[in-house]
Amino acid sequence: MIEETLRVQAPVANLPLRYAVEDIETMGVTIKKGDAILAAYAAAGRNPALHGEDADRFDVTRMNKEHLAFGHGVHFCLGAPLARMEAAIALPALFERFPDLKPAVPASGLLPVESFISNGHRSLPAHLSGGTQPTG
Ligand code: HEM
């Protein structure tokens, strides 16, 4: 579940402030030395060439959940094992403590963080217990 979430909703969506230090030829495109590069980590997780035509569908049963949510190469996230461990401990604890946890607003009512770097919601209202399941 954690890997599929990172694949479909990468928390660091895009990373700017990268510049080519030399000419780069890739897939028929030339990125000239000095050109600005935006690393679109979120897009990589939804690449149909890798994940098929339903790449943008959240599916915990898919075999290949490969993603770049923690980056790639020498700057690969140092905290990735910690982040994975925190999620694997905190989420089961949360659901065990609040088995009736429900969203308090429909998904369509959630407001995104105003950033093209961070992918998230400004708030995630929830009923810890009781409440009714919103629709939409
Ligand atoms: C779900 C949680 C997290 C996500 C999605 C995430 C994502 C990323 C990404 C995409 C990068 C690469 C940035 C780049 O290309 O330059 C990165 C780097 C980094 N992350 Fe994370 N991160 C997470 C949690 C953490 C945590 C918990 C820590 C520390 C406790 C951490 C520490 C770092 C550090 C130090 C770097 C820089 C590594 C370098 O430049 O060599 N991250 N992270």
C-alpha cells in the first residue's frame, strides 16, 4: 500500500533548480549544457510505458510498483528507509486506534497545497470515530 501510494501520489512531485553540466542526448532530445531541468518524479511513477495504460490507477495488487518518489542516483533520499518504516508503523497504529476513521469531506472537496514541488492537501479533515461517510 505504501509503495503504491508513493507511485501514484509522489509527495515530491517535481524538483527544479537542476542544470545540465554537459550536453545530454536522451530519447531523441538534446538537453544543452546549462539548460534548466525539472525532474518530474511524480510523472515517472505513472509512466504508461512502464506501468501500462492504467498507470494512473491506484491498485495495490499490481506487481510492479516501481517509482521515483525518493529520487534517483547520488541524491537519492537519505531518509527513504526511515520514511517507509514510519509509514509501516504509524498507519497500522492509527487504523488500529481508530477503526472507524473516516474522511470528513468528499475527495472533491480537498484543496491541494499550492506548490508544483510538494504534492499534498492543505488539510485532511477526518472523523476519528462516528460521523458519516461523505460521497463524491
Ligand atoms: C515520504 C517521505 C519522503 C519523500 C517522498 C522524500 C523524497 C525525497 C526526494 C525526491 C529526494 C531527492 C531530491 C533530489 O533529487 O535532489 C530526497 C532527498 C533527501 N531526503 Fe527525502 N523524502 C522523504 C523523507 C525523508 C526523511 C524522513 C528524511 C530524513 C529523516 C529525508 C532526508 C532527505 C535528504 C537528506 C535528502 C538529500 C539527499 C542528497 O541530496 O544526497 N527524506 N527526498
